[in-house]
Amino acid sequence: MTAKAWGGRFSEGTAAIVEEMNASIAFDQILALEDIAGSIAHSRMLAAVGLISAAEQSDIETGLTAIAADIRAGQFAFTVAREDVHMNVEGALADRIGRAAGRLHTGRSRNDQVALDLRLFLRRELTRLGRDLARTIADLCKLAETHAALPMPGYTHLQRAQPITFGHHLGAWATMLARDLERLLDTRRRLSVSPLGSGALAGTPLPIDRHRVADELELPAITMNSLDGVADRDGALETLSTLSILMVHISRIAEELVLWTSQEFGFIALSDAFCTGSSLMPQKKNPDIPELLRGKAGRVFGALQALLTLMKGLPLAYNKDMQEDKEPLFDAMKTTRQCVAILPDLLAAMTVRPERMSDALKDGFLLATDLADYLVDKGVPFREAHHIVGAVVGHCVLSQKRLEDLDLETYRSISEHFDSQVFSALDVSRSLSRRNLPGGPAPEAVRTSITHLRRELSALEARLATGGPSRLEQALHEGTPLP
Ligand code: ARG
């Protein structure tokens, strides 16, 4: 006979091969402390409404607290025979306190239990990720300010386009990541809802108090449909979408670091600690970490795709397929956290090479647009000015000259709108300082944008500081007395 929690109606044991496939304990044990927090909150509620006695509740809470200590110490023996994290914890509780453990699952199903655990896990992980992301954004703001006046070429189609500043470019990175932080907080808020009380799918006739459990776990709301409560994995899907977009941004930042450390660009150098060599070519110094950051995006996108495919077309409510949500989700979370955590050190490992940036500004006619704008100032319609400057560039290409190498006569032979002021239009720092509109690359505009971004960041940090894991979960993670 089987000793399974659900074994009552079974007369044969589970086949070993089935047990192996069915069990999720190898990967869902990561939810153990969240599972225990949910169980303690549930047991307190059960006692409050009189479904279990105060003495039974106390035994349950003491037992679960001791199990949490074992888990923290790495001394808890998770076993495949007990299938998943929920039954491992409940089984261990029964080993410790005996019969009273059997009352813990009153008015609850593993279906609403796992839905709750995932939400608590995501709330905690998103909070941790958010903190690291906020630190990166703050570092980028500082760097952007330092380099607010350092000219570099800006690109479109990876062709030199117009002068910008390095600070402006770094500010773009910070702005992208600030949107990610906001998305992450929005995701966290939406998923911070308690599904407990949904039961297996149809709630429970027992007089439980759903709000009390939610309050205990500092979840601001409860789910309002028991079918949806156990069938919904939007929180996981949305988290993976949010992480995917964040990884798009990280991969773009990483790609620019790869480009800029190349000999072709040489705009920055990375310290040896962030690079590796080649086993064959003695001269090589490769930007492995940016390359890995670029590559790891694929894993996170894969997780999103896996979960979308998993959930598509599933009938309500719970289906065992949904057990497959965990590995990709956990891997994507871990991967993204690792990538974000390394960013501040990676930025600190960067040495800027202003001379390479200014060399790159010399060729490529980056001031051609400024020349057209100069003609516009003289009253020439922009389309005409564009055409005239196109002819100037064509002339330079043929004669292998730069815009500033042509004399006034040559300019005037192309258009009589040119006068002696033309050369003042051909100055990088003048070009930059004139682009002093909100969001522009002028040093002053860059500083203003950074001030704005910092204000936004403090608002996001304030949101981050509340709405995270409950005190109960924190105490279980830290091993401090339970509130
Ligand atoms: N290990 C399961 C999962 O992760 C928990 C829920 C199981 N529920 C059930 N009715 N078999 O999805």
C-alpha cells in the first residue's frame, strides 16, 4: 500500500518511472520557505475561525518554524517519494508533530497552495531584482553626469551619424533600465494577490477567512474567482515578459560594449578582470562578460516562449502541465538576476578613451546636418539645404577632403547661400551645445535629463521599499522570530 497523501483510493503503489516524472521536488524545493509562510498564515487563520484549536495551531507553527530552520541550514532531506515541496513540508511536519499536522490542509488544496507560493516567490525575487536594477541605474546616472560633455559619434545603421556625448548615450541606457524597473514594479503589484481559498477549483464550504490570510502575508487583495485563482499563471507570464524586455536592453548594452572594446572602435577598454584570453592567439583579450550578457537573453526569451506554449489552450482550472511552469521561470529569474547583478561592476571596469571618440568624429561628415541647419538659419528651405549639403559631401568624397577642408570659394561655387560663417557651423562642441532642447545631447540638456531621471528613480525606489515580501516571509528567510 502506498503512503502517499492522496493514496486513500489507490491499491497499487506508483511505478518508479512514474514517480520520477511526476515529482517536482528536484526544482520546486526553491519555494519551501514561501510554502511554509503560506502554511503558517493559513494555520493562524484556521485557529482564528475555530477550525483548529490554538494548541494545534501552536504545534503546527512551531513545527513549521523548525522545518524552516532545517531548510535554511541545508539540513532538510527533500525526498522524491513525497513528490513536491508541499507534501515534503507537510510530511516532515507530520514526522515532527504527529496527527495535528493532518489539520493544516483544512480548506486548502495544493492547487491554491502552489498558486500562492509562486506569487510570493515572484514578489520576493522581483523585489531583489528591482534593488539591483535601481543600483545600476543610479551608477549609470553618475557616469552619464561625469561624461555629460564628452563628445562621441552617434550612430544610425551603425554608420556615423551626428555628434552626441558619451553621457547622452549612457543616459539612454539608464532610461531604458528605468522603464524596466517600472515594469517590474507594475508586474509585482499585479501579482501580489492571494489565491488561497480557491481550493482545488471550487473554494470550500468551511468558514475560512480569506482576507485574514492575505493580511497575514501582506497581500493587498484576494483573487475573486476560484477557477481563475488556481488556473492563472499571468504573474509568471508577465514576469517573463518583463524580464525578456529587460534582457533585450541588457543585450543591446552588452553589444555596444563588445563593439566599443573592439580595435575598430576602441572607445572604451575593459579591465582584465572582465575579459579572458585565447588559448591559441596570445594577443587576444576578449569581452566575454558582455558577450555572455548578450547570449543569456536567449535563455530568458526561451523561458517566456516555453510558458506561453505551456499555457496556451489549457482548459480551466488546474492541469498538471502547469507543474512545467517552474523550471523555465526559475532559470530565467536566476539568469536575469545574475546579469543585472554584474552590471555595476562591469560599468566600473570600463575605461573611457576620449581620444578615440574624438578621432572617430573627424571622419564621416557628422556635421553635414549642422551645415544644412546653418543654411536653414539663412532662410533656405530644409529640403533645398539638404540637397546643397549633399552636393558638398559628394565633392568632399571625390576630392578626399573633410567639410572643414574646403575653402569658402568652393562652398560658394556650390551655393551662394554660404558665407564666411560656414566654418563656425563645423564645430563639434558648438553643434552639441546648440542641441540644448529637452532630451537633447547638449551637455546641459544631458545634466537636466539626469536630474529628471534621478527624481524618477527615487519615486521607483520608494515603491520598491513597500509591497515586497511580508514580515512573516522575511523572518522565515532570515531566521529571526516570527511576527
Ligand atoms: N507540484 C504541483 C505543481 O507544481 C502542485 C499542484 C499539484 N496539484 C495536483 N492536483 N496534482 O503544479
